[in-house]
Amino acid sequence: SQQGEEDPQALSIQEGENATMNCSYKTSINNLQWYRQNSGRGLVHLILIRSNEREKHSGRLRVTLDTSKKSSSLLITASRAADTASYFCATDAHNNAGNMLTFGGGTRLMVKP
Amino acid sequence: EAQVTQNPRYLITVTGKKLTVTCSQNMNHEYMSWYRQDPGLGLRQIYYSMNVEVTDKGDVPEGYKVSRKEKRNFPLILESPSPNQTSLYFCASSSPGSEQYFGPGTRLTVT
């Protein structure tokens, strides 16, 4: 079952623009994580935000979390062609065991030079 | 260098021929997991392990086995592969409550 659902499924922007991706989930969580995947490669962790946090920054990345709406957003500012990748949110649910993450379907981001 | 390694990276095999995909991590992580990634279905967890000799089913365990005899290794075993197990497989490891570190992936084709 997919806990997280990303929106949009695909996003195409020009270099320099900002990219915003959204994630919705269904159950209570311990934390929510964002990952990046270049085509056919392994996932790379970007940011982990805990359920008691509302916003987190890392370089050009900004993640927000609204537990009342069960949603999160990932903002990439001043995008670059190298940001082209798929981005996934993953939730670590409250009643979870074994650090089991549930991934959404991902947003495919294309940044045109 | 902290990493998760998987072997092989690519494998083409035939239905019914037993295979093992190895996974090893050098970060002393307690948790390890196997995922499969399919178009339109995202990543789905197959099995996970919370520590040595402790394994449990994820969302899609049918047709797979795992073992965790040592902390660093978590092999994925397909006793009798079928074409619907053609997929991209990822191993991951983590400490409790922390981000997961993923291997580079194993692309498996079962004909």
C-alpha cells in the first residue's frame, strides 16, 4: 500500500525557477523523508523531518510538514539542470517496526537548461 | 567510505533457476531492507531485518526469502524466480529512526 502520494507526478521547469513537490500521507508518522533518484540508480536521502518539526532547510532545499493535513512539500530553489531526477517522499509510520518506510510514487522533475 | 553494495548489478535468468542477490553494508546499521521498484508502483518493501536473526515481511514478500546471519549482510533469495519478479531491486540499511542508505540497485530480468 502506498502511504505517500506525490503531486505532481511530473514537473518540467526552466533552470533558475523554483520547483515545488507535494506529498500526502494517510496515517500518523514518526518522520517523513525525501529522497532523490537519478534514472535507474539508487535513492539518495535528502532531508528527514520529524513529526514535531514544521520546516527544515538544507542548502537549496526546503521541506515543510503539516501533520494536521498529513502533507509535506519539498521546494527546490534556483533549480539547475543537475536537479533533474525523480523525488520521493517516504513515511516512517507511528505503529511501525523495523524502520519500514512507505514510499510514494514519486515526482519526475525535469529542469531545462 | 560508508556504503551499501549489491551484487550482481544486472542479472538475466530463466524461470525456476534459484538465485541470490547479495547486500552488504559497512556502517554497522541494525536495520536492513529490500525493496523492489516497478513503473507506476513506486518502491515496495519486500522484507526487512531489525537485527541479526530478526527478519520480517514487508508489503510484497511472496516468492522471496531473506536471511540475516551477520549484521553486515542481508541476501535476497529467489528460490524459483518467475517473470513477475522482473524488477529493479534495492537494498537499504539504517539506524533506528534515521534515514536509509540505499545500494546502487540490481536489475533482474526473468525470462
